[in-house]
Amino acid sequence: MPPKGKAAAPNDTSDREIVSTRLFAAPRALVFKMWTEPEHLAQWWGPKGFTNTFHEFDLRPGGLWRFIMHGPDGKDYPNESLFEEIVTPERIVFQHVSRPVFKTTVVFEELAGQTKITWRMLFETAAEYDAVKGYVVPGNEQNLDKLEAHLATLSKHNAPPLLSFPSDRETVITRMFDAPRALVFAAMTQPEHVRRWYGPRALTFVSCEIDLHVGGRWRYVLRAPDGSELAFSGEYREIVPHERIVTTEGYEAMPGHDYLSTIRLDEHDGQTTFTNTLVYQTTEDREGHLASGMEPGMVETFERFDEHLATLAMMDGAATPAGALSS
């Protein structure tokens, strides 16, 4: 703020602007992803003790971000903002249109593999700034602490997958693997690899069929200790080698309840972030899948996948596995 007795210069906004900065030990693309994908943003946004329910997140100029922050005191705080500018992975600008009104500009700078964030909140008036600065300034620091913790969780090898629920028919699974995405993609799409890691350890892999092209089908059959067989299958809808797979998935013993799986692979410094968005036909289907033991089975499956990736990485030529797609 300008010294007492001196008027602020015409372009001086220091009497109504809060600026927070932080250096994160993560690449810029990953930090930008944490700010622009609601399944991640909802995990850390807000001061310590606050949680979020996102109702709308339309990341484009003119798009609406509408959510409720749930305070540790039990109170709800509705928020509504309009995105003005998105420059991937450099800058985000949005206008907070519910009270108090302010413009947020977040700039992402990459510094030797780390990312510096400069977060500016410009209020309409100095009076509004004065009314909130006492709790917004420390609140922003707590917010960045939560982002730092979220990034550390993602980067930790063998960390359990993160589950988030952006709507009542969606589940988003996020997991970091200590391997380049070409290797992760190959290990996920080639039968000779899949049969070595897919499913909990108590199950025996019986058969693996993969016809990896749009319109092709996949089918995995596993055997339980009691001798019963479990079959899962689906159809490929979209394939972008090393980057993206969209497929239907279904448990054959329960026909009519297939869901859509969209897997995205993002590589940062030799590690791969795996994000799988599952969209179900109904809320009941989503809840039934979660109640079936999905999460513990997934945790064990990902642990086995880690082990298999580590084995491949020790083999000669593992960085370009035989049979990986080239087109």
C-alpha cells in the first residue's frame, strides 16, 4: 500500500491487490493440470479444513466455474467465477463474480524443472480488499500448502490411487507410475504384459484377448480360488498411441451395466500420470461398482503393475518395448 498521506499512482493497484507466490518441485505442465482439471482442483482448493462440491467447471473463455466450499465450521460458501483467459500451460485468468468481486490471474513459470506460481487477486475496491485481506492472505498460503501436498501424493512412488467423484455418475482414478508413458501404454495394451499384472494376486489369469483398434474388442478372464471364472470385456472407441484409450467396460455376469472408461497418460520427467475417468449409466451402477471391492482390488492391481514396470525397465531395450504401437 502507498505510504500514509500519499495518493496511489494511477496504475498502482497495491491498495486492492493480494499477491501470493510459491515455487513447486514439479514441472509446469503438471502444476497447470492441478489448476485446470476439476478432479484434481477439488482435492486441494481452499484453506485448511475446507472441502468442495463442484457443480460446473467449463474451462474456456466465458465458461462458468460454480462450486460450494464447505467450511470446517459447517457453513457453506457458494462461489461463482467466469473464465476470461486460458493459455496452456502459462496463465489462467478468471473473474470471481459472486461477492467479494475480484479478478484472479495465475501465472506459471518453469524454472529448471520446477514451477513458480504468481497468484494475483485484484479487488474492485480498496474497501473490499481491506475487508478480506486478514483471512485471504493466510488462506491463500494454506491453499498452496494443500496443492504442494497433493503434488507430493501424486509423485510418490507406489502411492495409492486417488479417487474423486466430479458427478453422481463419474469416478476419476489418478495414479503416478515411475515409468515413461510409452512403456506404460505398451504394458497396458499387449497381452503378454497384461496377463502378468492384471487383477488381485488371489486370482489366476486364464485368458487375455486384445484386438487393439477402434471397434476391436478386449476380453480378460480370471479364475477365483473357488474355481469360478470372472470375465470382463469391452469395445475400443478411441486409441491415441501412448496418450489415450477410450473403451467400454463390463462384467459379463451382470450384462446391461457397461460403463465408459477414458484413460489418459501424461508424462513428466520420465514419470507417467494415469487418469481414468469412468462414466456409468446410473448413480446406482457407480455405487454398486464401488461397493463391490473395486478400490482394494485396484490398489493391489496397481502394485502389481508397478512391479511389472520395474521388471521391464531393467530389461535391455525396455524403453522401446517390442510390439509397441508405432502409428
